[in-house]
Amino acid sequence: MTEVHLVRVTSIRSDNPLGRGGCIFYGVAVDESGSVIDARESFVIVASGRLLADTSVQVGQWWRVKGEARPRARTVNGYRLLEQQIEAEDLELALPSGEHLITLLSEGDGFTGIGTAKARRLWEAFGERLYNVLDAGDVTSLATVKSVSQEIAQRLVTAWRLYGDARTIQWLHKRGFSVSLGRTLLAHFGAETSNAIEEDPYRLLSFCANWSTTDKFAREHFEMAEDDPRRLQGAIEEALYRLFADGHTAVSQQMVMVRLSAVLGTQSEKFPWRTLASAAMDSGRQNGSYVVGADNHLHQLGAYVMETSVASAFANRLADDKDGLRLLDVPRVDAIIALYEAEERLTLNNEQRAAVHAAAAGRLALITGGAGVGKTTVLKALYRVYDEAGVRVFQAALAGRAAKRMQEATSRPARTLAGLLKNTTEEDLESPCVVVVDEASMVDIISMYRLCSMLPSDVRLLLAGDPFQLMPVGPGLVLHALVNQPGVPCVELKVVKRYGGAIAQAANSIRDGVWPELSRDDTAPIAFLHRASRLFGDDGEPSFPIASTVLDLYRKAAEQTQILAPRKNGPEGVKALNKLCQSALTADAEKLTLWSDEFDCRVDTGLRLGDPVVCTRNLWDIGLQNGSLGRLVQIEHEPRELSDDHGDIIGNAIAWVAWDDGERRPVTEALLDDLELAYALTVHKAQGSQWPRIIVPITGNRILDRTLIYTAITRAQGQVLLVGDEDAARRAVHALPRANHRSTALGPFLRRRLAEEAVIA
């Protein structure tokens, strides 16, 4: 018969039995006051790891145990004992009541050093108030008790907090939430976690962003009604989170209502959520769940903080400085440019000169322009100005490959933006300095917020990029929002220098939203080869002409060619094309295998000798970045030991890759997780890079737009071949870029801040 018993732990039989978690402990049954019900009423409790989560069972704790008590014979020192054993169906850690708290404080493993005497003095001093003192972490009050020092009081508070945390974590765990989420909630709500969640379960959306899990939890455990205002408010927050995940930082009420239909489902007479949601929106304005802007747009709270903070950081740099912002006077800058031109044997055009002067004149400037317009030339000339003025240069780009190209082009150190944020100290920024961010069109509001939060307002900021290339993968728009913004110094470079002819003309036409007439000849500098996405043969089996054409074209000049696909999945996506190219080109080559202890044999890693590979993570310690390209050139038949400069063994090489920086590096088993085939890359991965020959498969899909096609074309130095659906490409180019459909508020916030600065001035 299943019953619930309140049990005080008297001993631990086995902690983590059989290495599977859980605990077997011994205890006596007590009533709510802590008095032993019957000396003979004791139990052996078998508690599974699933029920305990990571809560530690300790002597003195009280547990409410649900389960059936069964007699179990046990032999100890030759004597046969009969015990009551409960295989716990449910467990709940409870607070000890009354004076029995002394037992926990004096005997509990977590309260080492307290002892019975100190525990009793604490009880005598505070009585029932001791619970509140411990919950509040009031070290000062505890230390007023005789023989309880500040150190002991702090130890007591720390142990008590863990005890309380354990109860809350278990409370969450029993209701289906992970331990990691429980700890996150505890860090935010503290001792009030369970009360806060019981008051409004939809608060969990702020921590796990999972509507279905949270809604199920609220409906099942708290019997939340379908039309409860808290549920509707939670649904609105969920809609805002989803819109933020899609890149929007400021949205209209209509956008919210459209997204709510995906959250709450179809409206019915029983649940007319549209009317109810309007009232819930008004409630959200009042309790700070989101912010309503002057234009009646809704801002998810985090997005609002980030955009307003970035706007303020930009406005501060644009504000008048009575001491002057110009690093050097105009004649001196012109003289530095002239010396640079003479040394490099080139001539800057008027746009490039204007860009150097603009960046030298203020604390915030933009240099924009398409591929090949000479942004690097401008930066190198500008750096001469910075050097003359004693300004330290920090170079950064969002992607590792772009940072590497930036470093190679300027012969100065460059980092990823993440690396800059992680490794830059306050001391680094004390002297005059400038942060130059390349490929800035890809920088989202989160990254820019982190950068602006790190930089003192006197640090200069230069953003270089092309707003007609791909927008950020993350939320918001930065470079796009600043271009053509009144009061923001911006110089656009238009004269193409790196490439010309048909590719340049086509790229400029696509940039302007006009589909160009393209050749059908695959030997032309740029051509479009029309192919159907899918055909069916006489046997009914599908074939994919786009993929097979891409393979045929690739074979003609594989060493000079890079395939750039708009998406990862689908028959013309990166994954399928990589598999197809490998099957055709290296199927008979030696396989890279490694030994598997699990299967007791060698297993295939999926790589072949001669395969091109890409690194998918920044690995600065071995000189690789996210986007580094190489080729598998050697396979070790037996792992070769690798040693450092001191002769210490640091791993085993199972193969070797020749990377695009000229270095030949070992492949270890750990590195395999960061390598992928690179016959084909996504266009996003290619931004900031160039190749002699580019092949781009084109099909109609939701991510195809003008900027993606333009970015792919401008990666080519000599030839571009587009393969697939020309009508889909034409429609994508004629339509507005996807960035135009992203709803953000950085621009309006910046205009408002600049207006405020003007009034103050």
C-alpha cells in the first residue's frame, strides 16, 4: 500500500550505489513537529538519481517519502534483521520543524564545524526566527551569538543556502525541468524561486524560451486556464522572443498578433484570444514585460536596452568636443597620404581621400562600398595617420576568416570580434586608440552592444563594410541603420579596382536591384546556366540537374574553384554537394579512419585523402579560425605522437592538412569535430574571402535575396557561374533585400539622442 512518510535521516547506507546516482539511506518516521512517531517505525529508503537530481542526502535532513513499505530481511554480524524498505516513488526535501533544526545543524554533513552546542545557542537566541535569519543570509545577526564567529556564521549561511537551493532544484526537477535551468532560476530569484514560479509559471520563458514546455508545465501543474491573463501575457512575450530570433528588435502590434496565431492557435468562440490579447498587451506595458516606443512599436526588453545603449554610445562619439576631435590638421593628413602613395606607387581617388579625412576627423565614421573598391587601401593609408597621431589600432571582424584576411591585407594584427571582446583589458584602452571593424554589415546588435559596453566613450570607432551584402545572422541591424543617417560621417567608395568587366557590371546591376543579361556560355566571365531543380527518369527515380551540373563545372578547374551555396540543406545545398563531390572525386582515395573502443574496430571519419576541409571554430592556439580552408594531404597508418617545444607529449596525429596560410598542421581526434568537407561552403561562410572561380547553385527558397546573390558574385576574382532557376534569381534581385523587412529601432533611437545632444549644446 502506497503511503507518504516524513523521515528524518539518521545514516547513509550507500551514496551513488553502483555508480548510477541516487542514495540508500536509513531514517526514522517523525511527525510535523519532529517527534519520533514510533521507535520501531524506521525505514530504509532507496532513492533513485532521477528523483534526487543532484541533491545530496545528508544526516539530519527531513524527507517526505512516497512509496510502499515492504519488509526486507537483512543479516548483520550473523543476526537476521527485518527492515521496512521503501522504493521511493516520489521524494521531497522538507525543512525540519521546531528544535529539531538543531539536529540538522549539528549533524548534517553540510554544516561541519557547527556542533550541538553552537546549534543549540542559535536556537535559544532566535527560536523559530532562526529560519528567517538563515534564509536572509544575515551573517551579522548570527555572529552575535556566543562562540559563533563571522567565519562560522558565513559557513552556516553558505551551507543553509545550498540546503534551500537543493529543495528548489528538486522542486523544479520533479516538475520536468533540468537541474541547469533550476540553477539559473536560483541565481535570479534566490530563495523565492518556487514562489515566483508558482505565482507566474510563464516567467520561465525568460530562461528557457520554450513555449510548449512552459505552457504544458503551467497547464498541468498549476491548472492554468486557457484564457488566464498570465498565459496571454506569456504568449505575447513568446511572440516577441520569436520575432527577436527572426531579427526584429522593434515590432508593430500587428506583427505581434500575426505571430500570436502560431503560439495560441486558431481563435474560437470559447477562446477569443485576439480580444483578450489586446488587453494583455496593455497589462504588459504596465508591468515592464516590454517597452512601447513613441511610434507604438513594441520592444522586447533586452532589445530595447541594447539598441538604446548603442545609440547613446554612437551619439556620444558624434557629439561636439570642445577640444576638437580631429587627430591632425588637413594639410598634415594630406602630406601623410602623399607619402603613402609614393611608397606604395598608387594614387588614392577622391572618395578614398575623403574616407581617410572623415575617419581622422571624428570618433565615429563609416567607410562603405562593394567588393574591390579599395577599402583596404584606405585603411592602410589611414593607419599611417593613426600612427602619426599616436593612436593604437585594434582590428576586428565578425568571422575568423575575415579577420585573417584583414590581417594579411594590412600586415597588422586582427582578431575576431569575439576575441577582441574576450582578450582586451581596461589597460589596453587607456591610451588613445581606435577599433576598426571590417565586414560590419554582418555585425548584429548583440555584438555591437557588447563592444560599445566595453569601450570607453573616447575610443574611436570605425566601421567598414557593404550594406548591400548579407545582413547579420543575429538580430538587429547596425551598419544598415547608420548608412544615410543624418549626422553620421559616411563615405561610400564606388570605383571598383579589384575586378572589372562583366563581373563588376553584373554585380553593380544586382546591387541596384536590376537583373542583368547574362551569358549562357560557361567559358564567359559570368554566366547563368538554366537547369531544373529536379527531373524524373523513365524508372521514376529523381535526378538533380543543378547538382550534377555544378559537379561537372567544378571538375573542370577544381583547384581554382569554390562552390558557394545559399543554404545548407536540399539537393543543391552544401551538405548534398559536398557528399556528391566527394563521391565523384575521392571515393576511391584512402579513408581516414580511427579506432573505436565502443565498436572494437576502426570506424570511418567521413574524410578522404585529397578532400578540401574547412575549420568550423576559432582555434587560435593552433593558428586556425572559423572558415580556415585546407586539404587533407596525408593519413597516418598508425597515430604519430606529437610533442611540444619541451618534448612533452601533447597528442597523436592521425592525418595532416595543408592549410591556406601555407602551414601543414596535424589532425588529432579532437580536431575532427571542428572539420567539415569544403567542396561547397555557404555564402555566409564566404563573406570576406575571394577565389579565382565561383560556382553558385540557385533555386527559389526563402533565404534567396539580392544581397546573397550579390555577395556570392563578388567573391570571384575571375569567373562566376550561376546554375539553376534564373526566374527565381530575377525575382530575388527585383525584390527588396531581406534587410528591408527587418524591423529595428537603432536609427530612430540615434536620431532622438542626437536631437537631445543638440538641445543640450
